[in-house]
Amino acid sequence: MNKKIRVLIAKVGLDGHDRGAKVIAAALRDAGMEVIYSGLRKTPEMVVEAALQEDVDAIGVSILSGAHMTIFPRILALIKEKGMNDVLLFGGGIIPDQDIATLKGMGVGELFTPGASTIDIIAYVKDWISKNRPM
């Protein structure tokens, strides 16, 4: 029997706008995934610890505050530190194209900007999991 894909959706830092994160969480849940929503104002350490405790397949981070070049590398470092190298880190928010390219080069998965289709996000997560974490 296939286990459900487990995804942690997280809001990191002082950014208090969570509508987008909640929309993505609901879409992933509607697509049959188990979704854990972190709530607001989490630290990278709190996010990675929750991901470890919840045994997730993916971590989705929503950032609108402009701190993406600090937050994503810190989460990646913590993921590696904890030996969670088969966990997808993806995200979305207000992220300039140049920064998206840099972050993806570091090992962050897809980064979705405002207006991205939830269908595309669902397909991306399912495809990545099927290729990198066979159930």
C-alpha cells in the first residue's frame, strides 16, 4: 500500500502574510497529500525539527519578506546537518528571478511566484517525490 505524501508548509521569519501558504496547503491536501502547516513566525531550526519529527517528504516555505537569500540557505544547511538529504525543499513568494536561479543552484527545488498554478505545484511535488522518494 502506498503511503501518503507528507508535506510541511512553513512560514519563516517575521512575515505575517499566510494566505498563499494556506491556499497551497489546502490544494496539496485536496490532492491527497498529508499536510502539516507550521503556523507563522517559525525559525529555520523549528521548521527542520518539525519536518524531522513529522517524517515529511517535502518542506514548502512561503516567503514574502525578502529574506529568502538567508532563510532558504539556512534551511538547506540544517536539512543536510540532520541527514535529510532526500527531503524536497521548495517554496514560493516574492522572489526575483536572479535569486531563484541562485537558490536553485544551491539545491532548493522549484520556487513558485505569485500567480503560480496550484495544479503545477501539485504536479511538481508528486513528480519529485516519485523520482526521489519511491513509496
